[in-house]
Amino acid sequence: SGNGNGNGNANATSPLVAILAKNPIQGILPEGWFEKHTHALPSTLLIVTSLSLTASAYDQALLEQHLATTIENITATSAKKRESPIHVVCLIQLSGTIATAKEVAVELERIGNIRAVCRLGSGAITPWHYFGEKDGRTGEVNTIFVKDDFQKLQKAVEGESMLYYLTQVRRCKRKHASLHHGTFVELLPYAARYCIKIALFYEFQACTDQERGEKSTRYWREAYRNVRQYYQYLQGKTIVNSAVMKHVNDAETEN
């Protein structure tokens, strides 16, 4: 075992260290990584569709097939390690402010069919009901969305988002644990890299879980410690190389 200063087993080898010897690391994080994860990669994908409770069985089958094809296309173009959970939102118009018993029965059946055809989990579909309400003053019909349904959707998306980032954290932790950077000081930049990734993924969860925010801070500190330790290692190499060059120059001068 090593002491974290590169003084581990001299005979120990690491494939990653050998690769680094030929291709030195160019930075702690790949260029654009922060921007990609904060602005481009979603933690949950929402597919919004209208679900008619009065449509024919044929039209319902067309909707189910269209949704299934859309989900397959999204899944096929997503990187395996970054597959975002897919959540379907069904906009459903009611005949009144409250669903009738018949509407409830038809809705359950049709959502069940969508879930089966699209191979979605039980919590991957949220119905969002709305109804028309006539304005007594103007006579216009206003669309009113049910507020409780929005709150259910928000809770479902938050849960799926948390699970996505937790999966990313676990993947990075496995890679971090396999580095053995305590023995191979050359791998400290990679240790810092995974600590930063873990810290950011925890930070994304901190808005709904304070404990995740504390974990994020801990990994930011660990990343900084790794960078400082690697910088001290590089300084030591520079001093040694300078001493060797001075010795060589002195010897040449004497000769």
C-alpha cells in the first residue's frame, strides 16, 4: 500500500499510469464538461401528449404506437451511461370540473395500454386533467388545468431526477475507488476529476435534500486536496530535475 506521496510499491504497475506516461493529462476535466451537464444533458425527459377519452380504439392504438416509436428513437440515440428517465405527461380534457366514473374507467384503461405498449414503469406516466370554464362576463371558455395534477407531476419528476443523479454519483464513485491514487500519485488528477463530478451531481440534488449539499461540499474539498497534493508532487519533480541538470552542467564544465 502507498502513503499518498508516490512512495508505494516500486514494482507496482497501473495500466492508466502507463497510458499517462505516453499521453499526459491535459486538464482536470474535459473541455465543456460543466456546460454539458448544466445546460445540455437532462436528468429527466418529458414527453407531453394529448389523451382523448372519447377517441376510437383505432386512434388510441395510433397514439400508443407513435409514443412507443418516439421513446425507442430517444433511447436509441442516448448514450448508455447517460440514459435519462422518460416521463410521459397525458393531457386529458374532462367534461366537467370532476371526472365522471366512466371517464375514470376509460382513463385507467388507456393509460394502462400506453404503459404496456411503451414498456414504462408504473410511475412513468402522469395524467394532467383540464376542463373548460365559461367566463360569465365575456362568455369565453377558459382552459383550467387541475393544480393537484401539476404538483403530482413535479414530485414525480423530482424523484426521477434525484435517481438519475444518484446513479451518476455511484458510477463515478466506482471509478474513483478503482484508481488506487494513494499508490500512484500520477493518478491524482483523475481522483480530483471524479471528486468534482461527484460533487456536482450531489449539488444538483441539494435543492431537495440538504444532506446531499453537505456531501457535495465534502467532495469539493477532497478534489481541492488532490489538486494541491499533485501540484506539490510536480514541484518536487521540478526540484529534482533542476538538481540533476545542475549536476550534469557542473560535470561538463569540469571536463
